[in-house]
Amino acid sequence: MVRSMGPISEVDMTYSMDCYFRQSWLDRRLAYAGYKDTLALSITMLEKIWKPDTYFYNGKQSYLHTITSPNKFVRLYKNGTVLYSSRLTIKAGCPMNLENFPMDTQRCPLKFGSFGYTIKDVTYVWRRQVVTSTDMKLSQFDLIGTPAANQTDLLKSGEYSMLVVSFHLQRHMGNFMIQVYGPCVLLVVLSWVSFWLNREATADRVSLGITTVLTMTFLGLEARTDLPKVPYPTALDFFVFLSFGFIFATIIQFAVVHYFTKYGSGECYFSSDFNSESSSDEDDWNTHRPVETVESDRSGRRKGSSGSGRRGNYSLNGDSRLLEVIPLSACSISAMESRSNRDTWSSGLPSCLGCPGSDTGASGSGRGEPVYTIPSSHSQSQTRQSHAHASATGSHTQSRGEHHIRRAPRKKRTPRFNSVSKIDRASRLFFPICFLVINAFYWYAYLQRSERIKQHWKAQKI
């Protein structure tokens, strides 16, 4: 009778069990006539009567329980039959085939017979089938069968009778689904996030790919810590390698996408985006204003800046170069004013330098704050040319008696959104479909193989 089993080690390929090992044999020399059918003998009687020298062929480390006293007893029947029972813990070898791991079903045999008596002296037979305890449970396996048989072992010294019992163990999948299969699937799905990232986000996609590859490598090595170094790949190795291949293919896919990415087709730098936005806003503002108003405002700004410069002309040590000093406290440019006059940074200077209609410049000069501007002859000539151009434009439009609103040429704005690669769009469907198809084939093949092995063992009846 088997009371409990475990642990079952794949590394050592061994299993342990606690059982009541019972033997009975017939010795007519011990027959008696009396009023009792059985006699309970002391265990010291075993040293005075004959007993079989039974040993375990594939046993590795077995022992007899001796707490609080040796756990064994002897009973004698009237016809000379002796029943000998003992409680043993047996550790035996179990050759395992791990090709279907962790969907495998193992067959762990226990072989025992006489060590010195041949088949001519002692013959071992089963009197009853192997019984297991009703409350016996295994942590990683289910005991699905205990077939038993008689065998004969042929050695050089002769033929020996032997008994064999096989424990058919089917492995649980729950632990591996939680610790290996689930995380592998999640890592593969996580690597697909890069298909929705911008193809210009090189650092993000590369770091995501490398992180998933390293995590997958650690997970694959961790899954093999409890397995022996067998020369063939297991089913778990195939799945880990499959997941690693999909994650590695994601990095290769980004390398292909990055190779075919054209220059300037995606994300913009801040300076380029800022200039394009300001120029576009200015064009939108100038589009809805009359031409003479726009030109007069621009010429007025130039005139105001030049006029304020004439009020504060200075030369430093006779140097003819320009020197422009603008205290920050003298400038007060509001958001609406800076939006309407966002031509260049110098467009905000008339409000600081006391141009007509500016309160800031007046207040700044009234406080006595220094504002120095030394214009050159080249800037003065440009100012005169701008005045002449503005007066000619104004007279021409007034002679025609109507306001012509012309649309200023719009500058082509830099793309706001990142371009999406066609390879990324195709990969969003191709990678998940391939992963699902390969997984369906994987599970179908290995589950069917495990069923075929169990049917083959049932046909052998051992």
C-alpha cells in the first residue's frame, strides 16, 4: 500500500514514496495446530526463521522507519504461511523522457526480487494489486495508473523472478502556465507596442526591444533550472525559443523600417516648428488686412525705430559700429502685441524704444532709463527706401479707388504628425496572426503526442 509519493526530481530522475511493504511465503515447517488461526510473533523471530532476501533493483536510497520502534510485524498462520510487513521509504530511479515537458506523462517503475535465490528456489507473484491511499495528493503530478506485472530477469548466474509496478504520472500544467507561458506571451505582446510608436522614436523602440529580449533570455534560463541538461529540446524550450524569435524579429523589423525612413519625413525640431508656426500665423494675419495697411504698418515700424534711434545717437570712442543697449525693465510686450508683431524679434523693439502710440517707450524714457541706438548709414538708407516704397504703394492704390486684398504666399509648414511606415502597418496584423497560428499548431501537436504515448502504455499493460 502506497501512503504518499514525492518529491519527484527531474534533475536526478528519481522519485520517493512511503509505503507498507508486505510479503508472505509458505514454510510448512512452521505449521501448527491450535485454537488460534494466527499468531503474532515478535520481530526477533525473523532472525530465527527463513525469510526471502528481497531487494529493489532500481532503488537508490531506502530505509526502514524505526521511530519509536522498528515499524514491522510478523504473523504466522496454521498452515505455515508467514506474513511480514514493514514501513519503508523508497527512493528509486525513474528514467524520464522530457521531450513533451511540461505536457508529459512519466512512467516510474519499481522493480524488486530476490538477490541470491534463482527462479528454481523462489518465485515472486502478485497476490493483490497495488493499493494507494485515498488522501494521497501530489504537488506537480496526478497518479493516473499503477499497473503491475511479473517478470524474469536473465543474468549470468541464472534466471531470477522479479515483480514490477509502474506509476503513471501526468504532470500539472498550471504552474508552468503562470510562471513561463503567460509571461512569454505577455512579453511578445509587449514587443508589438513598438509598431504603434513613431518610427523616428529610435531610442524608445530600441530600448523596448532590448528590454524584452533580456527579460526573455532571463525567463528562458530560469525555466531550465529545474531540468536536467538533456541533449534534446523540450516542448518548453520550443515555446521559449519561439517567443524569443518573435521578440528578436520585432527588433529586426524596426531596423528595416529605420533603414527605409526618408530624411525629414517625421518629427520636427522645436526651432523649425517654432519658425514655421510664427511665419504661418503672420501670413494668416496679413492675409485678412488691406495691402496698404500692411505696408504702412511695416514702414511705420521701420520709421519709428529709426526715429527713436535718432533721438539716442551716441558714438563710443569714435567707433562707427552699432551698439544697442535695451534694459529688460523697459520692455513690456503683451501676448496679443507679440502675436500681431511676430515678424522677427526686432519687431517688438518699437514698443520699447518709444515708437508712436507706445506707452511703454514713453514711460521708459520718462523714467530716465538708458536706451541707446546708434544707426549706421546703411540702415538709414534702407529706411529711406522703405518710406519711398510705402508712399508709392499708397498713392497707387488710392488712385485706383479701391482696396485690393491679396493673399500673401503661404509658407509650406513642416508636418505636425509623424509619418507611419507601411511596414509598421503590415506588422500590426502580420505578427499577431503568425503568432496565433504557430501557437495553435504547437499546442495541437504536443497534446496529441502526449495522448498517443498514454494510449501506447495502456496497450502494454505495464
